Amino acid sequence: MGDHTDHTEKSTPHELPLYQKVEVPSQTSETARQYMAQMVDSLDAILELDLASFAANKTLPAKLFELLSEALDCYDHYIEHIVTAEGWDVSCRRGCSACCEHELARGVTALEALNIYRHVRDWEDIGSLYEHAAENAVTFQQLLAEEMRREPGPLGPDDPRVTKAHLAYNRLKRPCPFLDREQGACRIYPVRPLVCRFFFNLSPAEWCDPDHEGYLKRETRCMDPYTAVQERLHAINQRLGIRVLHFLSGAFMTLAGNVMEGKPLQLV
Ligand code: SF4
Ligand code: SF4
């Protein structure tokens, strides 16, 4: 594990340590700021495109996805910079996929779901991907409904009932629909959502099994993009006028089924 003792690292604990967010000096270094500024520029350029035609005829400028890809590259560089600068000894490696065997991947936006849909729409197994995502989504919704029956009331931000349902979901070990289980690899790697890019484990990889006694003691890292980036992503979603469930399988299910109705996305 990297040495964090020299840094002014601050953990913001969840009531259950699923996503441990930290603040570290390299997040605001000149290099990090530049990557985030470039990401904002790419997202601002998306906001200048004609996004209104999506609602009318499911058509979008092809340029949108070029710009989104640039934005995601900036984000990957930002993460890489922080991991290197902080000297984190990350256990995550290609082929290590226990997390993808059970993870819900919360915090997925409509734009990300659209990017994934565009990527997989013509795959031969699109039908089974959709069914798999739908089964995952229904399972999580049922777990959340149980939590809400136990403790009624409107859901708030960082609601502990969502975290409890998330943890119960992880323990059911339902694989992500986009995981190639033979290769232990992500099939949508270039378009995977931000949440799959910013989560790292610094503890032994075997602790990532929800049945392992170390699971809730893992030292993990989540690096959100700057608020300015999140605001742009929100603004793009508003302009697109799409509402999806905010976890990966749910977002894909609602986007593919309710929004696109299985039809191809038209690019101009
Ligand atoms: S989070 Fe855990 S299972 Fe996933 S890649 Fe990292 S070490 Fe492996
Ligand atoms: S999208 Fe890819 S990285 Fe994310 S959980 Fe699924 S398989 Fe893993």
C-alpha cells in the first residue's frame, strides 16, 4: 500500500464504506486542474451542439461522441496523475474483475448510458445484454423497495437505505452485463462510465469478494471529477431530456428500452 501519512488526506466515510471519497493535494495540482479544464472545454463544446433533435427523432451529432471521448480521456489522465502523484499501490489490474462480478455501479448518467447504447446497439447479443441488465435492475429495485418498506419516507441524497440495498445487491453476486467473464475483462472498456474509472482498491484484491471478511474494511479510493464537470454533465442530460435510473444496469435498461425502444441512434 502507498504511504499516505505525509499527505493531508481526508476521508469522508459513508455509513457503509462502499465508496470512500478522499481529498488529496494532487487533485488540485496544476496538472489536475489542466485536465479538468480540458474536460470542461470538451463538455462545453457538446453543449454548443444541436441536442434538441434527440427528443424529436433520436438523432444526435456524431461530434458529440468524439467530444465525449476526449472528455473521458482527460478524466483518465486526471485519475492516472493522482494515482501516480499520491504513490497509491492500487490492486486493480486487467483480468481482476471480482468487482464487476457483483458491483451495481451507482451514479451513471443518461449521457453515459447513451454512449454505451451507441457502442453495443449492433452487437449480436444485444438482446441478452438487455435482459441481463433488466434482471439486475429489477433485483436492485426490489431490494430498495424492501428497505423503503422497513423505513418509509422519501429518498434523500446519500440515503442509507440505498447504500443498504446496494450492499445487499453486491452480496447476491450478479455480474455486470458488460463483463466478459471468461477473460475477466470489460466489454465496453472505452465507453465504461465514470464510476468504473474512478474506483480503486488498495487492499488485497481477494477482499473484493463481498463474502470476504475484509470486504467492508477495504481501503478504496473514489475520485470524483470537479464540480464544474459535474455541472456540465447535468446540463447535457437536461438538454437531452432523458431520464434514466442512476445505476449501470438500470440506466442501460431504461435508455435501451424506454428511451430508444431498441432502435438505432441516428448520427449526423
Ligand atoms: S476493485 Fe477489486 S476486484 Fe476490482 S479490479 Fe480492483 S482489486 Fe480487482
Ligand atoms: S462496465 Fe465494465 S468496468 Fe464497469 S462494472 Fe461493468 S464490466 Fe466492470
